[in-house]
Amino acid sequence: MIIHIVKRGETISSIARNYGIDEEILIRENGVFNRESLVIGEALVIIYPKQIHIIQAGETLEGIAATYGITVLEILRNNPYLSDRKYIYPGEKIIIQYKDLKIKKIATNGATYTFVDENILKKTLPYLTYLTVIGNIVTEEGGVLSVDDRDIVELAGLYGVAPIMMLTAFGNNQSEKIETTHIILSDQEIQEQLLSNILFVLEEKGYAGINVDSPYIYPQDRENYMNFIEKLNIRLKSKGYKLFSTFGISVFDVMSGIFFQDFDYSKLSQAVDGVIFTAYEGGYEVGVPTGMLAFDTVLNFLEKLVGYISSDKISIGLLNVGYLWQLPYIPGISKGQSISYQSAIQLASDQGAKIMFDDTTKASYFQYVEIYDYIVRFWDARAIDAYLKLVLVYELQGVTNNNISNFFYQMWLIINTQYDIEKIF
């Protein structure tokens, strides 16, 4: 894999010619929206195909897959544009296999709400081990307020992806969610009611397991929390279900390296199938987003983390949104507006901006003036590659994308060509 940084005067044609790669493949794999106006400083991923098939009249994806001894899902991963199509056409080139050797098998998790665009979901599913569906709420009485998620659960199954139900405590803000959790953990009868309701919903909807969205746990509740997780694990395993726990982390958490001394992380590690550490970001961000963290700070956090939790149970979050900020930045007041990778590149092109790279944070950025000063910071292939290599270095379980509402071409291209994606469903 090569990550090429666009220089002044370069075009898709000149770059493709320089690397000896097909122009259309270069465009498709990087999600290039305008081949005539590349942005100076833009990152393009170059990966050489090992085997290309030219579609013949009357062929189907199923037939092509059988010919080469691969699955249709592999074809869709290597050619994601096909997920947008009803038909394939004679003369089209599709990639059967890449030259790069896969480094490691990893689990991939994508989280989404039920209102995700179906076309984006279909394009993303071939790359996933698990699809975590957000929206199911746990009440302080032990009830489960369920969402209309049957269609998305069924669709995940068709793509061989294990659908996982995210459970979040009821509350309009973090404080209320923490209080709901406290009430549940303080009452054994409520816990029993909740366990029964969880199993009922899992069976009724066809989920493969649950993901407990864990808020801050009061010190007096931590032993009860672990006891509940252990009971939940026993009930779920008896029925063949998976159990995950997600911890939303902030810049403060990572920079301070907070781990609660009276929280039994090793017991949690033994009780669950995976522990996910990710940032809940999107919409507007007040304060500093995790994408502003120095990479060395993230490394220090991971060093501590693997001392508490078995590394093969840990998944780390990958960001697929950046932020646009109006300057000057005023702490506590300024809000960053989330922006997808594609939109960031489009904006840089429209503004005639040059994209720079901050090696300290592994983030790309550019500035422009439109009445006010603005700065945009986002991840491109360089950040994705750097964070994915942490999975290899620390022998982690895998990665999670906490917001699959945007299809990030470069992220899925790197994951697909450098790693084997685990399939369990």
C-alpha cells in the first residue's frame, strides 16, 4: 500500500500513469468526487490489484465468485461501487484480489441508528463483523424501550454480519443516564426484570447479542455493576448470545489516563466478548474532539489500558468525521460542526485551500477565509493507517466505527486490503 500526497499540477491521469494503475480504479477506490480538481495535500491510497476480471455478457456476481472460488461479499468489498448498482455490464473491470498480503485478522464493528441511509448501509455491511444498532433504551424499572429495528437486523443477517443491540440507560443527558444506572444497580428485582426483558427482545428480534453502553459508574455501584455483568454474561451465554461493553471516552479521559482503582477491569474482561473504547462524536462538538489528541498521548493511554484489560478483548474507535471551526476559538463557547471526509475535500477544493498534515495528531487540516476565518481538521488515509497499526502492535481485537452514516472509502479500502475481516455469523 502506498499513500500518495497530491502535489501542485498533478492530476488523476498523471498519478495513475506514474504508478501504473487504472484511472477508474484509482477514482473509485478513493471516492474521488471530481477528477479534474484534486486538492494539493490530498491523500490518495494506491493499492495494486493482483487479479482483475472483465465482465462478460450474461455473467452474474454469483457466477464470477464461483469461478474464482471466492464469495460475493469479497467481490463487494473489493468493488464497493457495485453495492449501488442493480446490474453489472459487459466490459466492466472488477477486482478479484489485491497483491498486498493481509497482516492480521480483526473484528470490525459499525454502529448506527435505524434511520441510516439504506444504500450506505448496504455498501458498509460487507466490511463488518458486527453491526451495533443504537436506540434501545433501558428504563429505571428494568424495561427495554425498543425501536423499530427489524429491517436493519434482517439486512445485517443477509450480509453475514452479526447484529448487536446497543442498550443505553434512559436519560436526556449524561447525568440522568448515570442516575438511571444507579437505580438499576441498587435493586436486585429490577435487575432480574431487566435480564428477562433483554432475553425476550433478543429472541424476538433475532439479535446475536448486546452491547452495554456503560456510563460513569458511581464508586458505591461498581461492585454491583460487575455482579450484574457477570449474571448477564451467564444468561446470554446459555442462549448463545454475545456480550460487549462500550466506554465512551473524551479528550479529558485520554489525557488524564483515568482508570478507577476500585473497578475490576480484569473481571470485566473475563465476562465479556469485547470492550470497546470510542468517542461519541458527531453533529456539533463543544470543546476539543478526540481527533485533536497527540498520537503519543493515545499510545500512553493504550499502554495503560492493556495493563487492565486483555488486549484481545479491546476494540478502538476510528473517526470518520472531522470538524469545521470558526475562529477565534473560544473555550466553552466555540462549537465545531462535524464534517465528513468527502465534504472536507469538497470544501477544500471549493476554497482553493491546501491541505496540511499534523504529524503530532495524525490529522489533516486546512484554513480558509469566508467573511470569518475557518479551520477544518479531519482524518485521511494517514490517520486511519496509523491507528489501524495499533491493532497489530498491541494485538487488539479490532476496530469500531461509531458512525457509519457516511461511507469513508479510504478507511474501508485500507481495512479490506491490509486485514482479514472476521466473520462469525
